[in-house]
Amino acid sequence: MRVTIRALAAVAVCTVLAAGCSRAGSSSTTSTSTSAATSSSTGATGGGTFGSVSDACHGGSASGSTDQGVTASAITVGVLTDESYTKDPELVNAANVFTDWCNAAGGIDGRKLVADVHQTDLMAVTTAVTAACGKDFVLAGGSAALDGLAVSTRLKCLLPDYDAQPVMAQNSGSGIQLRPYNSNFVYSNFAGFYKFALQKYPDSAQHVGILSGSSIITTVDSSADADTVKALGGTVAYNGTFPLTGTVNWTPYAEAIKSKGIKGLTFYDTPQTLIALEQALDNIGYKLDWINANTNAYDTSFIQQAGNTLSEQTNYAPLPGIYPLEDAKNNAATEQLTQLFAKYAPGQPITLQILQAWSMWLLFADSAETCGSNLTRACAYDAAVKETAWTGGGITAQVDEATPLAPPSCFNVEQATPSGWVAANFGANTGPYLCGAATIKLPSGFPAATQLSDVGLSLSDLK
């Protein structure tokens, strides 16, 4: 996702669910806050309260080296990112701002947070996780496009993961993992969106297309989408791919979409390639009923770059229950986050993945805070999974952290217009979200989420 989240197409391009596909290498760097050493703050951007979560960060007298990565004065938390590959600093920005804010409020019971950033260089995710296994207390607020390749490594070293965006099926709902939204390959992640699209545009039901950069990730995602459309009574009449390196001529793809009579299209690749395709469609005079631009497109740059194309083609971004950024002023938690970024990272944009990462950093801090001088991985994880209606302080819909393989419960849909993103008329019934909507169980055949039992361990081994 970005989930529904920045897409990464295997080796060269980011696919949809890898909202944070970093271009990071196997090296790791410790990020220390430049402003955390200042005195405690007060007001909307200070203190240790965020949204509805009170005192997640505060001073105290916690002591002892109670676990790997924990000393009497600091807690070292690993952050996975593909930044060195994608050149996108979202996850690093989120880590820096959260640790700055939390440490200014006193840290976790007096211990300062240290973000240990692990660059994956996309393909070296196992090396990055191995490094984290050697020194970090947990992983938090990170994501890697090829995360499924390293999940067994993480589980073997019993490293809990407060994951900003699980991507591959093997990691979505894996063992000792927390997440900002329900996402797995037992149930369709986009049943709500497809039900909305096919009902709003009934003529498109038998004329759905999927086009993606060919990769191990998009192959699985496209299959899940096709199964979802079929379960809703629709038909995927075109399922095409293009080279990972892209193409200089999108006209043949536009012509193929037209020749198949496609009326609704899901696209998996970068926003820039989608814009090129839509311009090719405009040039041949073909207009679709709807385009699922995926969460990769949900930022201001897509609006700016797409320009007049958004007047010709109807673009949607299905979100996994994340409060809309453009409406921040009407949501206290989202507005507080904008103030925190203005203070600690002026000029840096807040993105969908940052919201997801922040939710997981906050969950970690809130759960670790309960442990005091008895801070262990087991203590913090046990506290986190008691959150059966987690909202990241108010920036997401409710998530049951105790049930990782539950179906997605809430979603929302954004529409791209020439003037910006706006909430689509998708039938919201719980604030900005539609909750309790369609649930579609996917057929067998998708890779299963890796669990502790798959590496010969169990929760009793987590100490």
C-alpha cells in the first residue's frame, strides 16, 4: 500500500504496497536528534501526549540494561528503509521527528530513544535485518519493499516489528509484528474499494483492467485484485505488464486498454509512469470510468505533475483507514503532527507513510512506557497486543493489534482533482472511514505469513 502505500516493482521500480520502498544499503547509521537535547516542551507540540494517547513519553527513573538495545539511559530502535534506493527520506524523517519530540518530553521513563537506521539498498534487506538483530531492541516505524525475504531472519532472532507498512505476503501478518492497519493475504485488502468502484460505475464491472511493472510483488498483488473483482461478480478483462525499466512509448498500452474495452483500471507502478500512461490515453481520446492510482499517488506531487490529465481521467487512491492529510485542520492528531514537523523538520512534507510510521512509533512508546525498569521485548509486545482498538492517537481507523490475520475493517477513498485530493463519496459511516464493509477471503495459493512456528520458535521464547 504505500497499501496501500510507495510501490516498488522488484529491482528497478517501487510497487504499490511498498510505500516506503527505500533505496537503502546494507549499512546502518545511528540517528541522533539535533533538538532532543533541548529542554522539555509544552503546548500542542510538546509534552508526551499525542492525540488521544496520554504520556507515551515522559521522564522517569527507569534503570538497568534489561534487554538488548536497552541501557539505563537509552533505548536503541531499528528502522528499516529503502531510502538509499528510492531517495525518499520519509521513514527517516518520521524517526527523527518522533525521537526528537519524545526525548524532549523526557524519553521512555527517562531513557532517551535512539533511532538506528538500516538502509536496505532494496536487495540487501536480509543484511539490514541481520544488523538489527545484533544490536536493536525492536524494529519500529520502518518498511522495506522486499521485506518478505528477511522475515525468517527477524523471527529467528525474536525481534518484534512495529511495522509502518508490511509489503510482501510473507511479512503481512507475520509473527511478533504490529501494524497501523489490517493487511494480509488471507483476506482481500481492497474489497471495500472494488465494491465502491463497481457499484458506482456498474458498466465497468465486466471490463476491469490491471497494468503493472512486472515483479514478484505486483504478480501477487494483481492476483489478489483479480480474485477480489471476481468475488464481487466482475471480470478482469485485461491483465498486462510492462518492463521494470519502464517504456518510452505508452501508446501501445493505451491502445491495448482501448481495444479490450477496459472501463476501470488498477495501476501498479510509480505516479510518474501512471501520468505518462494517462497522457497516452488522452492522446488517443480514450477515457476510463475510473483509475485506481494506488496509494503511491496520494501526495501533492501527483496533483502537480498530472495537471490537466486529472480533468480527463478519474483517479482514486484507496487508503487503509488513514485520516486524510488534506483535512488535517479538522482532526486534532493530524494537526498536531503538522505542528511537530514544522518544529522538528521544517519544510519536510508529511506523507501517508509518515502517518503510518508515526502510529507505530507511538504504539511502541506507549507499550514500552508501561514496563519501566522491567523493559523487555516480551513486556512491550504484550502491552502492544492488548490494543484492540488502536488509532495512533487519532490518525487511523481502529486496528486490532491482537489479531494480525483479521480482515481489513475500515477504509477510505481519496479522489485526485486538479485542485488537490478530496474525499470521494464512498459511503463513509464512521467519521472519514467506511467500516464493516465487504470482506472477501482470498483463495488458497498465496504465500502464507511467516510465523514463529515456521522457524521452530513460539511466543514463550520471547523474553
